[in-house]
Amino acid sequence: MICIIDGDNVIHRIKELREHMEKYSKDDAIHYFANEYLQILKGEIYLIVDGANPCGLNEERIGKVKVVYSYPKEADDIIKEFVRRKLNKKGEILVISGDNEIKTFAKNLKVKTENPIDFWKRLNRKLKRRNNG
């Protein structure tokens, strides 16, 4: 599975992540999300976010999650580039976004999409099973 996540879209739509960002910083919310939630996913995980990394890097790895900072482009453009590049790889692609333009783009290429709320619920169910099992 190749999972491409619209980071800003998810962080702003999920109350826990949004509150974490407001209390600390966007960068801290990205690290929290990647460390505490995304590590349980299998396959290639890409978290695409708008803007620049505070350390000046375009990409960083947080465990098995590759975080890609879009600056100087828009995250939507980077997400579309990733989807196009990953189409020829083996494995299913899943795009996580609530952005209608991104979802339509992915669906037109026969790529599965999931909205952030459903994705968050699924992650929490997996975490609960892992912690109880």
C-alpha cells in the first residue's frame, strides 16, 4: 500500500491534531501525527505538507513516514506529482484528503481516496486493537 496524505488538510480537520498545532506549532503537530499515529500503517507513507521545513529541508523521515514539504510549490501540486509517479509501482495507492480537487484528481486516475475523518477513525481503531491485543 502506498499512502499519500494531505497533511494540512488532515491536521486542520481532526480536532486533536488541530488543537495540538494551536498549542505548540504546525511542525510539532506533524511530528506528533507521524510518530503517534502513522507508524502503525504498512507500506510506503508520504505526509505532504504546505510550506517549508523549519530546518530548511524539503523532506525528512520520521520513522517510516516520509514528510515532504511543498515549498516553493503548493502541497496539492506535490500530491498530484506523487500520485502520477506512484501509478506505475506495484501496490495499491490510497490518497487521504478532504480536498475535492485532490479527490477528483485521484478518482479520475482510479486511485482510492479516504476522507480525513474516516482515516482518523480507522487509525484509532488500529491503535486500540494493537494496544489491547
